[in-house]
Amino acid sequence: MKIERRDISQDLFDTFTLMEQYAAAAYCPDNNDSPDTKLTCATENCPLVQAANTTTVSEFENSLITDVTGFVATDSTNNLIVVSFRGSGSVRNYLTDLSFPLVDASDICAGCHAFGGFYTAWTEARKGVLAAVEAAADANPSYKIVSVGHSLGGAVAVFAAAQLRNDGYDVELYTFGQPRIGSSKISSYITDQGSNFRITHKADPVPKLPPVLLGFVHISPEYYITVGNDEAVTLDSVEGPLEGSVNWSGNTGNLKIDFDAHGWYFGNISVCRPDVFEFKKRGVYRGRMVL
């Protein structure tokens, strides 16, 4: 049966473009260790973010177990509070990616289980992120809260959004090349919360992992980029929303494998990542709320 194609609106396309650049900015070291500063991308792949009036409330890196890395920032140009998590950029991140066993995630929903490595990364970031969002929301009550991330960062962003929603905040979630985050129960719970936008790209292998056969499924819906690597993403090259936790009309149904596709989401999303893969010493949160 042929699936009827569905195109997104220009407004949603523009939002995806901005959110992809916020996810890209988390890869830049200058945005992970100097709170109360403007977000920048030395690799010039986040021009919309750099054009906005941004200030980081908290920047974090070097957590003991998973090296979860990112920032919480305010954007007075677009009236946003942005929670952004970096994708893999260290040995500890890659070990986190390989920590497959499902673990108890009842802090999100009763009886729920999540991918162990990703959920541990969230629990390491949780205290600092929740405190920073609370401070930013108190100071800017009219701002929209968004949770964003690419790859590993996208998985952590899912849990951040779910927890913040449980705490009473309205949160929009935007992930790019995000792997599956847990069992059907937790994925259904987060899907039912709404305001989820899971973006995938052609034959990117990461959203196909961990395998469905191991009990992992996606949150829904999916938005599927159909152009090749290094090609401009246009309005008519993004299909969605594609509904379902195992969706064969999007990335899952593309049986090819293209590792380069994982790095191309509206641009080269991870180009700002430093080429450093080593165990880091224990670090601290650097922000106005958590030291």
C-alpha cells in the first residue's frame, strides 16, 4: 500500500531549522563551560542562534558517569527557554550509547523502563537542568520552553521534556537522529504528552537503534528528511507527521545504512564537536543555580 505523502507548513519548517541549530550549538565547547554568556558557534553552523539575543543560564559538562553535556539558555528574540544536550563527543558518551539494558524509569511514569545509558545521563543532568529551567521560567513566564538534542543528546532531551512536563511545564520536544529510548510503555507515555517532533534523515542508522527485537520503540510522531547528505533541506523534502512507535514509512523502513546521514540535519549538525575522545576528570555544573 502506498503511503500518501504529507508536507509540513513553512512555520514548522522554520522552527525545525532553528531547533536544529540549537542542537548543533551544544556541540561547541564554548557553550558548555561559561554560563551567563551568549551562545556562539565557531564553525558558523548556527547563524539563527547567533543572530538571536541569547544568554546561558547554565552550562554543564564532565558528569562523572556519562559526560552529559549541554546548556540551558534564554532567547529574548524568539521568547524561548532552550534546554539543549550534546550528542556523543567522548569515550564516556560512547560507553553510554552501549549501555543497552532497560532500567526502571518510574520517576517518569509508573512501571516504565528506559535505555539504561540514556536514562543515567538524564539523571546526572537532572538536578542542574530543572533548577536552571525553574529560574529561567520564573524570570520569563511568557517564554516557551523547548528541549532539543541530536543523537545521544536527543535521547536525553526526551527524558528532560517528559520530566519537565510532569513538573507542570508546557514543553516542546525537538530531536534529530535520536535513538530509541525505551520500552513501549514509556514511549507511549511520552507520545501521549504531546508536542513531540522527532526528526530523522534518510538512511541514518542511529534512529534504527537499539533494535525493535530487543523491546525498544520510538516516541511519535516522526518527521522524515528525504534529501541526501550535503543537500539543502527544503520544505517539500520533509515528510510528516508519520505516526507510530515502529514506523515503516520513515527512517525505520529505509533499509540502507548511511553513517554520513547522521550528521546532516538541515546542515552539518555536529561539526562543532571537538575531536577529543578521552576519559575526563570529574567536572561540575557551572551556572547561577548549581555550582
